[in-house]
Amino acid sequence: MKRRAFTVLLALLLLLPAICAAAGIGYGARGDDVKKIQQRLKQWGYYSGSVDGVFGSGTLEAVKRFQKKNGLTADGIVGPKTAAAMGLALQSAGAASSGTTSNDVYLLARVIYGEARGEPYKGQVAIGAVVLNRVRSAQFPNTIAGVIYQRGAFDAVSDGQINLAPDQNALRAARDALNGYDPTGGCLFYYNPKTATSKWMLSRPVLLRIGNHVFC
């Protein structure tokens, strides 16, 4: 019995790294992945501590704030969903590669629906195109989720409309944008001039208007 118990314990110890990887990165973790998390959270204003690769209480609270703000389970663990929202590919978080997936289509459709439902179809595709243009730009995170959940980037995320189920038009607009249709010609920004209050945004040169949005 003792030998059998020892064998079971040894097997569990051997599986522990895989179990931890599946669970994600949490309190007490150390290493380069933790540094990446800290750097991204610091860049977005959630974290003010040292980028030291040690997942301590400060990093834990910063992760929870990020998760709560972006409609994720605020458990303080950087699993696949949180890593994707940060635009990070972390091996120990079980994050997927940056290739386009059905999740990308649905998430893009959600931000299109939240930001532009009721707008002309061309305007809905344009919102998706702006997201994708940001993914390709060095100024922004390099994943769709990372761009969408970047702090303060989209009103639909801030006010919770990102959580609404997209309709078929939004889903089709997302697919068209992912297939290369860009009515904006490469724009990285847009706003509604009737509701926008940012002086910096209002100072940007307007390149075109589609529906209620201007693109720059």
C-alpha cells in the first residue's frame, strides 16, 4: 500500500506543471511570463509596482482590476481568456496562438455590435477594420482581444455593451473585415462628433465619414 501511495504521489507531482499551466499564472509565480503581465498592466495603468517577474500581492490586485474592468472573472489568475484580453501569448497560461479563430470572429462582432449597431453596414465593417488595423500597428497590442480590451479604447467595453450578443449583420461585418475589406483605407481611430469629448481625438484630421462616425 505504501509503495502504491508513493507511486500515485509521484505521478501527481509529475503532472503538477501541466495542471498549473492549465490553471494559468497566479499568486506566487515567477519568470518572464509574469514580467510580460506586469509590463502590460503597468503600460495600461493598472499596476504601479516593479516589473520584477514576481507575482505578488500588487500584481494580483492589478490583474483583478483589469479582469473586473473588462468583464472577466476577477480571480486574479491569468488564464487563456485574461492573457488573450491582454494581447499576450503566454505558454504557462495555455494561451492560444495569435491566428484568427472563431472566438476572434465572435469577439470582433461583439465590439462591432456594441459600437455600431444601427449604423450602415459599411460603417459596421469599418469599425472591425479599425480594430484589425490596430492589431497590425506597432502602437497597439498585436491580437484582436488585446486591442479591444485595451484600457479606455472602446466605449462598448467601458459601458458593458461588449457583452451583448451580436446579430447576423455584425457577424457578417466581422468576417468581411477579417477577409480584408477595409472601407477606412487604414484608419486607426474613429469617433462620433456628436458625443466625442476628447480634445485630442477631435483634433485629428478627418479622412472620411460613414454614418454617424468619422474616421481618422
